[in-house]
Amino acid sequence: MTMYFKDGFKDDLAIIGMGCSKFGERWDTGLEDLIIDAAYEAFEDAGVGSKDIQACFFANTNAPNNCSGTPVADALKMHGIPITRNENWCAAGHIAMIDACLAVKSGMCDIAMAIGAEKLKDRGSGGLGVGRGLNPVRETRRDAPGSFALIAEAYFRKYGISDEEGKELLAKIAVKNHANGSLSPKAHFHNIVTLEQVIKAPLIASPLGLYDCCGTSDGSACAIITRSDIARQLRDDPIYIKGFGCSTDMITPHYRYRDFDWTSFESLRKCAQMAYAMAGIVNPRTELDLAEVHDCFTITEMCIYEDFGFSEKGAAPRDIEEGFFERTGGLPVNVDGGLKCFGHPVGASGIRMTYELYKQLQYKVDNPKRQLKNVHRGLSQTFGGPPQIAACMIVGNEKG
Amino acid sequence: MKIGIKSLGAYLPYNYLSRAAINRAWGSKGGKGEKSVADVDEDSLTLAVEAAMSCFRFIEREKIDTLYFASTTGAYAEKSHSALISVACDLNDESMFTVDFAASTRAGTNAMKAALDAAAGNSNRNILVAAADVRNAFPKSPLENSFGDGSAALVIGSGNDLLAEVEFFTSVNEEINDYWRNAGEKYTRHSEGRFCDEEGYLREVKIILNKLQKNTGTMISEFEKVVLTAQNTKLQVKIAEKFAIAPEKLVDTLLVNVGDTGAAQALIGIVNALENAKAGDRILVVDYGNGANAMVLKVTENITKISDFQQIQRYLEKRVEMDSYVKFLSWRDIAAAEPGGAFKLPASSAQTWREQNINLRLHGSVCKKCSSVLYPVARICDNCGSKDEYDEVRLSDHICKLYTYCRDEYAGRSDSPVIIQAVAEDPTGCHVYMIMTDCRQDEIKAGMNLEFSFRKMHELGNFPNYFWKVRPLRREKV
């Protein structure tokens, strides 16, 4: 089934301003402060004010369930417009941006804002807690590391990779992302790690060790989206929305009928398919210049390489070995350090990733050592649940 | 009409503590044998389900119309346990009579007596009697050393398919505070040892054995096997000496290797006796607790059908020694564990009731159109898309293969942090996601056989919430 804007979509919309807070354990900073940090950077970047925003989409998963979009209205004193909140797990940030795109594209408004903010460090405990779903017993002790680790065992077995080989393979992703993160001032972690450190780190959920897992941190990010014709009046270098995608699986894909083998995810494949169709991308491996993907765990990043078509099925290990996703490789992935270094304030992550694309494509990265050369089109992507929902966005600095 | 035992099953927890380790923890030496320890997610109710499920090896569950549960340590003070055990065993609510027998360590054989009477009154009835106990004793007390956790179950009925006929049953009553636990208390109390032994156990057992000799005309020494429940082996030896029972005739009620399993001890002894019996053997069973019960079993030719299905020895061989006495104290909430991360789960008695077929009976659905089997019960078939065209199917007795897994180091509570997250595939191709338990790290391998085990998951909503886990085969064998 193909759908999605058959009358054309490309380059109708653009991002005119973005903001991103410092990520980390921000004990002295509240949710509203995080919202203000990201929103005001975006306002200043776009040259607009809060009163210019006509609709706002708030991504947040951990604030109390009855607060709706009010944290944004309260923090920014931005009231009298629609502000809705979505809590689509790790994909919430992307979905807020997609909602903003749809609001503008539909003609409902001219300028919409997507903001993701998460205050995980007010939870009182590390991690994201145990138990998932609508049922009190079936997923009692399910947590994020345990769920994503199930992929690793299945992948290694399917492709005949030994535990030792697999550990080393995944460790290379962690080493890459940490090296990249060391160049990101706004990241939570800046430490460079070695292969040996990663492999010998304490086990979290086999085979994933400490450095295979991202941290939990506080953070926020914001995007202001408008029509391209308005965007050009506001700035010379708007970043155009080329496409986006979203796909949801059941809360327990484990229970799907047979076709699910834990090495590939329908939500990832369909999400990619939708975005590529909108953006007119046939071969993402060559047509994308950079990507920010959901490295909540190293195995997740590897899985995304394949389901997003960066690598052939079963070929991600070879691409990792050959350094294809390094910052100097064919398709640099997570050049800002990814979730591995930013941590994962759930609702903020998708917008934070897109912030990196935006700055890279404008050649305005905060640390010049991180700036890629000659980049035109990038993809950001989140995958949440544990693995049931994927969303992504493709942006570019040129029309056409 | 012959009345007796048609099927049997026992269950012993995977974990045990050596008594030497308990004593060592308190700075003293010595200690013989082991004490079996229910896991942090086991209670007398889950133990009873384990034993009861084994009974369906020798009788179809559809034939069971009554379930008696016997224990001094039920999870609830008010609410039926037998009702829940019946559902976990996937017995038919519409034809079931369920009763709980409690308070006395004699509850197991008390339930048997009620079952025998019921079978005598109606030849069509088959009564499942499940006895289990998970008793607590004061830390460092002798009772802590002697208590152990376990369960056994028997199906009582009449007909030609008996494994053993119950030829004779008699009881005596005695009001005495030798062992007791006040309402609301955690630990079993006892009176002075010599008083308990002499005016309690030894006196009552002598009375009932003399009565039995007189009424049956059979000398105690003539029985081929004697199941003699007791608080310790010394008492068993004293009775054996008094009635000239040859030592080899005394059936092991597992006091040394498992411990005093309370209401379950007599039934565990009966299972152990029958698993090693031959046709024609006469087995004397004596159970104690505020009086005594005694019965005579006569083993039938049918006993050969269980000869390849001995469980007790298998359970004793396939278990592990706990590395820590402190962990035992924590599992029993004697030394409290730090609560784990907040559960992100709903807890609702209405939902638990509504979804009991899925969660307690472990029902999936089989599509009438395309035969796909799905768990949990799916109103919409994930394969062919049909709506509300399915039959429910029980998965709990399926043997699955491990599909994928991980060892999650921090998902559990502080005293048992490691959780094996597992996806298993049943013989129909249906996938289930569950926690895997009772396994050694080095034995976990994709493709290995797994069976389902009924467990307590948590107490959200202020009641115990039960579900299933998977584990390497212990109850079943391939």
C-alpha cells in the first residue's frame, strides 16, 4: 500500500528554527526550565516569538498523565492555541514533529512548533522501570535492556555469530558513538571508550554490557516548522522536510503469528518505506549523507542499519567492520554521539537527533570538529517501546 | 466398590539450603541434610498447582469434578485457594466443587478422608487432593532447620483404574497446643520439646496404631511399607522400634533431604511409596496434627503404569543449592529486600477476573479458519484476519522450545535481581514471552525444551497476582 501525499509533498515545509538543551543529569533544572531552554533557542534561531506559534505538539512520556500540554503553556506562557501532548515512547519527538508538519501542510496554521522535553532524573531511580503493557502480569519484569537484548541472541544465532564475535561487533558501535560524542558539547557523556573497555564492562542484559546501553538523562529539543515560502522570507538556510514515516506494532510483537523472528521489525521497515517514498529515495545507502538513529542499545543501531536499508540483510556486521558508519565512512551515523552520549530523555530524543541534522546541513554545528563536509540530506529515526513503534524524518538543505 | 488413588504427583522446589549452611550462618557447626526452599515467586498455592498438574498424567482433567486444597500456609486468610488452583489447572468451573482444608498439618490426609467419603457416596466422582506447605519458623530455631517446602497431589475415586485401594481409614482427635500459629502470625510456635513428643506425637500415634491393629487384625510390622509423618526422624525411629517396623519398610517422607513439609508430608510420603511399590504391597500411612489419621493402601496391578514416571527422585536430583541463607531470609520477607523499580503495570481485580482464562488458565486461541494458534487469546486472527472465530486452547501442558532470551541483570528485586527474559515457541508455533526460571546459566541454550510453571508475580492491587513462567523440564519429561 502506498499512500502519503500523492499530490506531492517535497519541499512544501521547512524547519526555520531549532533548539536543544544541554543533556545530562540536570538535578537543578525542572521540566519547565528544559522547555524554556529549547524553545527560546529555537525562537531566536527562527526569528519568531512565542506569540507567532499557532499550534504546538509536545512530546513527553514521563510527566504525570494528567498534565496534557500544560507544561508548555505554563513554561512559555503560550496559551490560547492548541497544545497537545503525545507519549509515543521513544518515537514521541518525531511524532510531535510529524504532527507539526501535518498541521501546516493541512493549512490549519502557518507556523507550528514541536517540542520534546523529559525530566527522567525526577523519577528517583535509574532506568525506565519494569513492566509494560495493559496487563498486570504478562510483562511483569519487562524492561528496556531485557527487551532489546532479545534481538542480539536471535541475530547472532541466525547469522552464526559467536557470542565473542557479537560482543566485539556491538562494541564497535559503542566506540564509534562515544568518539563522536566527545565532540558534542551538549551531550551528557564525553568520554572516549576503547573496545576492551566496552567488552569488559559489567553485563546489563546479556550480551549487552554497560556501554551497549544508553543512559537516562534530562533534556529537551524544539523545532519550528512552517511553509517553505514563509521560511525563505525568514532565513536563507531553512531546512526542508523531505519525508517522514511512522509505524506501530503490537505491544508484544513476541506474540505475532510466526513471521516475527527478532532480527527485523515491521515497524522499522514500514516506517522507512513511508519516508523513502515521500522523499523519493531509492537507495538510502548512497542517497543519504548522514543519519541519526536510535542507538538506545548498540544492537538496536545494528538492527536499524538493515531495516532502514543502509545495509543488506545480514550485512550490517560487515559494514561495521569496514567502518561504513564512522564519521569518515560512506554513511556517517550518529555523528553527535547518539543516545549513547546524549542519554535518552525519551520525548526529546527524536527532535534532538533532527537538531543535529539541521545544524549539520546548515554547516553550523557548535563544535567545528564535528562538522561534516558536503552534506545535503539526512535522516533521523527513533524506535521505541520496547520495539513496537518507529518514526523518522528526512530533511535536506536544498530543494528538489 | 473399591475406592482409592487413581493418580499422583509431587513437587519439590528447585532451591534448597543445606542445614550446615544455615547453622554456619549462625556461627554453629553441624547439620545434616537439606531444607527445600520455595522461590521468591512460589507459595503453597503455586506448589499445589505444580503437583496437581502432574496428576493429569494418569487421568484426564475433564474427569475431575472436585478439588480439595490442604495447607496451613495459604496466601489468603479469606478467599478460596482451591478455586484458583482449579482455574490454574484449567478444570471446568461449571462442574467443580472446590474446598480448602486448613489449620492442621493433618489437613492433607483430612482432605483425603473427605475425598474418600465423597467417592464412596458417588462412583462417578474423581477428587483431586492437593496438599502444599511453605511454613516459616523463627530464624535460628530448630524448626527453621526442620521445615521444608513441598507439595503432593492425589486423585481419589473409585473403579478398576486405581493405583492403590484405600482399604481402611481411621482417625483420633486430640486437643493440644504442641505446635501452633496464632492468627496473623508468621512463625510456627511450639511447646516444650518433651511435652510435644511424649504427650503429643508419640502418644497419639501409638493410640491410632493400636486402634488400627485391633480394627484390621494386621500387625503394624506386617505392612510392606509404612509412611509415618513426623517432625523429625528420631520420632519415626521411636515408633518403628515400638511397633517392630523394620527400618527398610519406613518410607522416606523426605525429612532429611527436603524437610517437614507440613500438610504435604503425608501425601509426599504416599507418592514416594507408590513410586517404589509393586502390586500387592500394603502401605500403612500415619499422619499427625491435633490427633492422627491412619490408613491402609493396597497397591494394584495398575501400579506398573507409573513405573517410568517417578518424580520425587527426579526433583531431588534436578535442583540447586542456594548460595546464601540471607537470600532465604529475604525471600521469606524476614530480612526485607529493597523494593525494585516501580512497576509500570495496572493492577485491577476486575481485569484479573476478566482475563483469567488467558493469565491463569494460560489459554491461547486457535483460529477456526486458518488454524493459527496465538497467545494471548486473539479475537482478531493475526494470520487471516478473521474476527471472533476461534476456540480457546490450553498451552500450560505444552512443551516449548526456547526461541530467544537474555539474562537481564537488574530487572528483578534486590534479592533476586537477575531475570531471564525469554521467548518460547510451543509445538503449534505459537510464541509466548515469559520469564524463565529454575535454570543454571550454563544450561540455557536456544532450542532447549521448556515447560510452564505457575508462579506469583507480585502483589499489586493488594492481592497476589499469578501467572506462568517457563523453565527447563522438571515436572515433564520428553
